[in-house]
Amino acid sequence: MNVGLGLPVDDPAALLTWAKRADAGPFSTLGLLDRLVYDNPEPLVTLAALAGATSRIRLQTEVLIAPVHRTALLAKQTATLDRLSGGRFTLGIGVGGRADDFLATGLDVHTRGRRLDEQMSQLRRVWAGDAYGEGAGPIGPAPSRPGGPEVLFGGFAPAAIRRVARWGDGFLGAALPPRFMDRLFRDVEASWKEAGRPGRPRLVAQTNVVLGPDAVVEDARRNLARYYAFTGNAAHFVDGLLTTPGRIREAVTGFTEIGADEVMLYCWAGDPGQIDRLAAALHG
């Protein structure tokens, strides 16, 4: 089973340490969330820096809120990151759910799904080397992977499931335990088959974790509560935080049994000692 790490966002300068230590360990991917009206580091800029500090581990947005990004620039940035990383970049992408992110960009939150569909059509054209549009030629550089970097869609709505089959390579499911994620995975596979896509979609599950002394656990709880405060039910996410090696191994096993190709362990505390603790927990 491939197991990746979701990076904490409270100290951007520490992420180079996280990346180097994870690159030397057993982990498959480094994930980084995207928000605009929040104090997280911008993910594409940050992952470009981490690409230069690593040589093996994959780099992934988890997920990028594409509708608040300008499409032409996003096409160029993601292709550049794919090239800089030697094809190690995965574009996790979604519509977002925070109204303030859209207010800050002057966009209508209610049209974000339609905008994402339009963006995916444009991104695929640009990555294939076609002209951007009337009067605008191709936008380079060409991505490392023909046709563009791997694209995973995140979300829960039926529209997100359909986008996997229409535009994507797979699905990134977050904040649900295996018994509930199973239904989403099956829906993704059914949509993929119905669309006549060959093979199968890549399935990735994300779960929130923390391992360490009480102070580290409390740090993670505070950060998680602050991040999900906008939902009005942050306690639900805090209560779901996995805090012991046994529960983390159980979750990884559960996601594997429902067909996950990779499990992302999302860390909410800044202590990089968690990297070694998580590695030991997985092999315990």
C-alpha cells in the first residue's frame, strides 16, 4: 500500500524539513491543501520549492480550488511544476466550499462547478499543446507527462464523481471512514465504466492523523478545529482525528480493503517528529 503525508500548514518554513525527511522514508506522496482566505502557504509555489528539495516522493495538491485561479496561468504553473519535478506532480482539484475564497477573487461561488468544467476543457487543450483560444497561441512548457499531470478530483457531490470519468485520472476522497468511503469509491468506478473509460480510476483516501506527546496532539486538534470552523461542526472533524498507531493502521487497512490505491495521512501539527512516528506505526 502506498501511504502519503498531508503537510501541516502552520509553519511554511518547516515544510522543507518535512519534505526531506519524508523523501528519505517510506512515504509515497506529499500533499498540500489550498485556500485563499487563510494563512496557509500557496500550494503550487510551495510544492515547486519542495520538488527541488526532494528526488523520489510525489507532490500533490489536496485539493487545489481551481475556480479561484486564472485558467491560463494555472495551466502554465501546473505544467511547469510537472516538468520541474520530473513528472512527480499530481493535481488534486476541486470546486471549494468557502464563500470568502470566492469573494476575495470577485467570483460567484454558485457558478464554481460550471467554471471548473470549463477550466478542465481549457487545461486539457493547453497541456496537449493546442492554442489557448482565438488570437492566443499555445502556452508552454509542455508537461512532463503527455496530456498533462495526473488529475484527481475531490468532492462528495455527484458532479465531482462525473468529473472523474470525464476529465480525470482518479478520485481523492477525504474526511470519511472506510465504511462510508466505500460507497463513493464504487460510484466513481461505476461512472468510469459508464463513460467507457478503459482500465480503472485511481482511488485515493485521506484521513486526519497525529502522533506524539499531548502537546502535539492538542496542537493538531486546535489547527483542525480552526480550519473546519466554517462548517459549524468542527467538533465532528476533531473527534475523527486518529491519534494512536493502532487506529491509524486500522484505517489504512480499511481503506486498502475497499480498493484504495493510496492513503494520505494528513498531519495537522507542525512537529516533524511525526514522520518517524508514523513510519514506525505503519510497520508496527
